[in-house]
Amino acid sequence: MARRRKREEEHENHERWLVSYADFITLLFAFFVVMYAISQVNEGKYRVLSDTLASAFRTVPGTSGTLVPLSPNTPTQMIMPVRRTPPGADADEKLKQNKERLRDVAKELSQVLSPLVRDGQVRITEGALGITIDINANVLFAPGDARLGLEAVRALVAVAEILAPTDFPIIVEGHTDNTPINTVQFPSNWELSGVRASSVVRLFIDAGVDPRRLTATGYADQRPVADNATAEGKMRNRRVAITIESRATDEQVEVKLPE
């Protein structure tokens, strides 16, 4: 009897895997129940979210739009804010302000240079680039020289005091007639015109104009405004042109090569 009982205890139970399998099936069933519960949309909470978004969009300044109630059974419609101000309005307004400021500067320059304007020694014009002051070289320099005279210094200092508080770029150009020059200091009209423009720029810097706004260049006799065949034409061509550009200074942007 003892030997038979021992053999029954040593008998292996091959159905123990059913316990683990039942636990696994139970866990799997619980997992799918949870997933199904999560997938159900609470329409009440959905409407609360819709109302919250609607009130938020209504308080956005400078925008307007039509709000469509959200529903889980209808497709969602995106609300696109509409700009009340055109995209280029800011740039146009800035350009308009620059032009108005430039015209104010032109009026002040005309008042300061009025005696020379009346004598025909100075001409002030407004063009696409801005305002240009053409000053007869005879008013500024002695023949064949690039040193400013005393009266020229006084006139240019008055101009510089008007331009110093502004932020417009300034280009100073030197021009000559077609009479050649060949001296130790000025081998040609190119050197003479360039040094004359630089003399005006140096005076502007000493008078308080920001050097970063200034450009000096010489064109010799290559850009005449009158016929060099007459003495009057040559006198008009011997000039210094000061251009106050209408655009404000801005940062340079590098143009990269296409990849």
C-alpha cells in the first residue's frame, strides 16, 4: 500500500499550464476593455474644449473669423485668423514716413543754401534715389585744387548740421570738366574729383555726420550735365553732388550660391 501511494505522488500533472493560460487570457481581456473605454469620446468634455478654443480665438487682437462648433461626429473645420492690415502696409507706411522726413530735410537745406540757390551756384533736385544737391566747384575749391575755401566750409557745415541727426545714407560725388590736369598731386581728373569728394566727406565727419553713412567717389569728366564745348557748360560740369538717399540704412544680407 505504501509503495502504491508513493507512485501516485510521483505522477506528474500535465494540466498545470491551464492556470497560466487562464491568467493570460484574463489580462488580455482586461487590456482590450481598457482600450475600448479610452476610445469612447466624452461629448460633454468635447464641447467644453470647443467652447474654450472659441473664447480664446475671439480675444486675439487684429484677427477675425467664423467659429464652427466642434462635434465628434462631424469633420473639424480649421479657423484661420484674417489679418485686418495688409502684409505690405507696414513697409509702405515706413516708406511714406521716410519721404516726409526727406522732404523736411530738403526744405531746411533750401533755406540754408538759399543765397547760393538764388545765384545759380547750387541746385537742389528730388529724384528716385532721393535729394541731390549740386554745388558748383568754383564755390568750394580754387581751380585745380581740392582744399575747401572758408566760405565753402561755412556752407557745408550748415548742411552737415542738418544731415547729422538723420539716418539717410549720403553719397558725395566729385565731377570735373574735360580739361585735362597733370600735376604731382593730381595726375588726372580722376584723382582731382575723388579727392574733392573726400574733402567734403571729411568735413561732414568733423561736423558730426556718422562716417558709416557716407560714401565718397570721383567720376572725373565721365558724367557731364552740360556741353563741355562752352565755358558755361564746363562750369556746370565742375561740381560736387551730394545725394541724400531716400532709403534708411539697413543690414547687408549675404546672397548664397544655389546648392
